[in-house]
Amino acid sequence: MVDIAIAGNHICMADGIRKGVVLIRNGVIADILDDYPEGTSYDAIYIGDKVLMPGIIDPHVHINEPGRTHWEGFVTATMAAVAGGVTTLVDMPLNSSPVTTTAEAFDQKLAAAVMLQADCGFWGGLVPGNTSHIEPLIEKGVLGFKAFLTHSGIDEFPAVTEDDLRKAMPILAQHGLPLLVHCELGTLATTISNPRSYNSYLQSRPAAWEDEAVALMIRLCEEYQCRVHIVHLSSAGTLSHIQQAKQKGLPLTVETAQHYLYFNAEDIPDAQPAFKCAPPIREKANNELLWQALQEGIIDFVATDHCPAPPDVKDPECGDLQKAWGGVSSLQFSLPALWTAARQRKIHWSKLAKWLCEKPAALCGWQNKKGKIARGCQADLVIWDPQRRFTVNADVIVHKHRVTPYLNEELYGVVEQTWLSGEQIYYHGDYLELNKGKIITR
């Protein structure tokens, strides 16, 4: 017996848009038909011209629990996620305390993840001296490992050296797991010439840092044939090298973030730490090249790098960009921020399914389970209206803290319904079902 049938004119499939009916049985997509089958009993939902898309997968989220739950936590992060159509996220290993660099720390992370509105996976952490912990973490079920090539901002999660990478990459290659890398090679300035100036902050983390780091990871990727994933790319200077590496067939993937595609350095006011992130948001000419690379497949997908902090840490009053915590809070606005910027460039909304769903699923090893509206995939779905718009204000923000560069921005793309494993969990601002999310381990 089919449980649910969702009929619409704009069903976002991997091979394009079609009109039809998605049949859901036992939380899984049973079939996609042109019309309702005769003689079948089901609950029918008609969405007309609204978009039916796979649930969004965000593999770059800093939830911060345990240890820094006052920054964010599994409850508020996953509630914000489903309000934005994100049905699955993957938590980063460094902002919690303890950091997720041992099996014991991972157990503490799982113990904290007891109230989930979305499905949640986890990355392990790679830091100097923890090579012996890689395989125990793999046995626990992490999806891959994250490393920094410069200071992470968290003293317990120091940067790795090339020697550390050479020890770890053969192990990851053997297990077929990705190594996610924050690619900046440089020493952080102890002082910035004008700490309230965004341009001074931008110059303190030059694009050359990224370009050099990406070149290193391409060399090591080729040497060890280890899956390498470049997170939050902001410099367009390395795109030609990434393209050449992909043409050679290296197991290299790349993400950028919504804020690099939506904002431009020229438009960022001084003394506004909500915009501070690392790598920094660069100039418009650079960011247009990121857009071009995304459309050409040189950049694989887009992820938020949701990295929240309380107002006193983010320091919006003082405006000191050197002292302020770096990170953009944006998980809830993953879809509308990207769609608003894409819409301005006359890019069709159908492209978003690849950039927000299909490609992130592949990074995590879920290509046959999530990220697509296809027979046999988990019925994680989002229904949204690309024509409706809203203004981001404090009343609509579900994140624990309201500090975000998207505040007061008018965004297109309103999420109306979110479905997880065939259950409607979010409907026009209301949470219909709570704690339906599951922990996903490898």
C-alpha cells in the first residue's frame, strides 16, 4: 500500500523537471508516475506549481555541542535546518568540547545528539598526533575527516603539517573516505592595521594563502589517490588548477559557500563582524568566477559552513574584526540565499537540486540513498515557492542567535513543507513532528 502521493507540475529529478506523482511507501520513494495509478489507496497531496525538490543536504555545519551548546546545539541547529528545507546535515568536529578527534570524544558527541529534527552525520577530526585514532573513528562510523592547514581558531584543533597529511592519507585512501581540508597556508597576523576595516581584514588573509594550499592538496591527492574535498573555496585563483586535476581524473571535489556567491567585499560595511569568515568574502570579480566555475562543474556544490557564535563573541557592537569570532550563521537560509543570487543571474532554480542535494550526498557516500527524487531513495523532500520572497528579521530566525549577515536582506524562495523519511515534519512555519531525525553513521 502506498502511504503518500505528492502530485505536482515541477518535480525536480536528477535528469530534469517533470510533471507527475511521487509515490511514497514506508518512508521511501516507491515510484514516480505520470499520473495516479488506478485502484490504489493513498493520501494525495497536490502542490500545483510549487517546486518539489529532494531534501537539502548540508555537509558543512558547526553545531558546537557538546561543550559550546550556548553557541548552538543539535536542537536549534536542526530546527533551523528543517525550516530551511535541510533534511540532512553533517557536523564538523572542531567547535565542540571535546573536539571529535578520538573515539571517546565521538561517543560524547553521539550522547549529546538526542533531539534531532533532521538526520545528522559526523566528520572526524585530523590533527597532529592523532593518526592512531583514525581507524577507531572509522569503526565508530564517521563519514570522513576534516583538517586545517592554518589555525582553526580552536586551540584544541591545531593545524596539520604536510607530514601529518602524509601519515593520514594512505589510511583514508585504503578506506575510501574523504579528507576535507580548510585550505589556507599562512600565519595569522597578530594585529590588523585597522581592525574595524573590512578591507584590512580581507588583506590579512590573501587569496594566495588559498591558492598555495589547494596546490599542495592537489599534489598529495595525486600521490596518494586519496579522496580530497576542498571546503568553502573563496579564491578563484586556483580554479584552473582544480579543473586540470579533475580532467586528470583525480578524486578531488570542491565546495563553495552561499556567502561567497551572495555578498561581495566592495559592499560589506566596516565594523560589521557578522560578515567575518575565513577564508574571507572576496571581491565581486572574483566571486563571479566562482559562479562560472559552479555552473561548469569545476566547483561541485554549495554548503553553508554554518558557524554561529553568541553576540558577545561575535562582537557586533564594537565592530573589531580582529577580535570577533569568524563564521557566518546561515543554515536556515541555505536555499533562499543561493536561489536569490542565482535568480539575479537568470539561472534556473532546477540547478539547485544538484548543488544542494545530489552532489553533497555523493561526498557523504549517500548517492544511492539521499539527494535525489528517485525510486528507492529516502523520501526526504522540500516543497518551496521560488516566486515568494521574505525579509530576514529576528522573528524568522530559528538559529540560537540572531547574528547573521543576511539580517534585513530580502530573499526569494520560501520553504513551505519539509518531509523526512516520508513524514511531513514542517508546514508553513509550524513543526508538525519533533525529534524525527536520526544519527547516520557509515
